[in-house]
Amino acid sequence: MVVLVSFLAGCGGNAATPTPATTVQAVLAASTIVLGPNRLPIGLVVDGTPINEPQAKVNLRFYYLDGDPAQKNKVVGESEATYFGQNLPIGVYVAYPVFPKAGAWAVDVEATLPGQPTAVSRLRLDVQQSDPTPPLGSQAVAVDTPTVATTDDLTKITSDPEPNPALYQISLADALQQNKPVAVLFGTPGFCKTATCGPSVKVLGQLQERYGDRMNFIHVEVYQYPFGESFKANPPHFSEGMQAWGLQTEPWLFLIDSQGVIRAKYEGGITIDEMAPVVEDLLAQS
């Protein structure tokens, strides 16, 4: 399994802006790639520092390595990645490939930064036959997540230093009984290893302001309270929601239709620009 999300660690401040670079390296900002459709987020590191550059051009070329050896250098797919780094500490360049076979794949990431020559990085992808996280098309797992009805102290529900009460009004289990779409985000703003949980929870709140009259929006903390102790424990003490959904990384956003079926999921940082059209499509279908 390719797990390169660690490049985001420590990026809580402003990301670097490109200067004349000696090295540009692409990194995979996802822990799981599976057979079928995927969201493939790519980050760019310039001279060892992750950047957030809206004008970067990122193109991908895919190769299947487990087939005929004579064909392993044949391009079997190409995609242009879209920038989604608005209000995130780093830039994320996202493509949505469909992998028709499990096994070893490679992707050449061609990155062009303003005023700099094009750089090419090759990443190895281990495409899994089955999804270790709740797969698309499966029924969402009902969990009695904490709400303001169970405790009026939000500091015991979330590590967010500025919690949004609107995200804790209904448990996931109850939301799945309402025949309305649901967006549930698993993240830990106070202890996030990727520095993207806090911004993603804020995006969830913005989506709730726009669409909260038509669907439910729920934030689930990654760790059990007290969060700091659970974060430091070995192994860490994940919340009931994380355990029930079989998640090991953060943040994760799942979009669930009115019948309780998972229709989309996103690992890593999210933005309004990427999410709003998807939420509107989900509402239209529901």
C-alpha cells in the first residue's frame, strides 16, 4: 500500500510559494487506491517544502506494471489534475481515474510551476482488489455519534477549538433514518496528522449553511475523549465512529444518499469548489 500522506505533517502554517527550484517532487496524498473509480490527490513538494500553487499544471500518465512485461511502458490512461487547495495549507491536485485491474501500477506526474521547467515524478500505486474502507455502493454504518443532546460541552465532542454546533445536532444513526442525504466527516482538528482536518471541518460547516435544510452534515471526532490522551496512546484510542467504519487515517468525508448508500468519499483535505457540485448532484438524485 502506498501511504505518503505524511508529507502534510507540520504544514499548519502557510505553504511555500514557488521560487527557482532545484527539485520538484510529486507525492500521493492518499492511503488507499482500489479497483474501480478513485479520487487521486497529488501534492507537490519544492525543495522539501509542500506548496500551494493554484497556477501549477499537473498531468498524469498511467501504466499497468503487472501485465505483459513488453507492455509495462505503454501509457494506458492520461488525466489532467484539477487544483483544489483553496483555504488549505497545501495545494491538492486531484484526478479521478478508474483502475480496471488490481495490482501494481505507476503514474508519471508531470508538474509545471510558473516560470519553471516541467518536472516529472514517477509514483508507484498498489491498487487493491477490495476496499479496506467502506466502499462506494455499500450501506453506511449506523453509529450513535455524540450530539449536543448527549452533552452540551462541545469540547468533549470535538477537538475543534472553534466548534460549529450545527455539525453535532444529530447522530449518524438517527440521520440515516430520516430518508435524507448525509455528509459525514471523520477528522480531528486538534490533532490532525495532515493539517487538513480543521480546514475540512470548516468546509463542512459552509456546506451545512448552504444545504442544511435538505441534508444532514455531521462531524465525527477521530479520537476518544480525552482526545490528547487517546492521540498519544499506542495504539491510539479511536472513537466509536472510526472503529465502526474501519478507518485508520484522516480526514475522510463520505456522502450518503437518502437510502443510506455511500455515493462518494474523499480522503484528505476538501474545498467548497470541489464539494459543492458533488453535493448538488447528490441532492438532485435524491
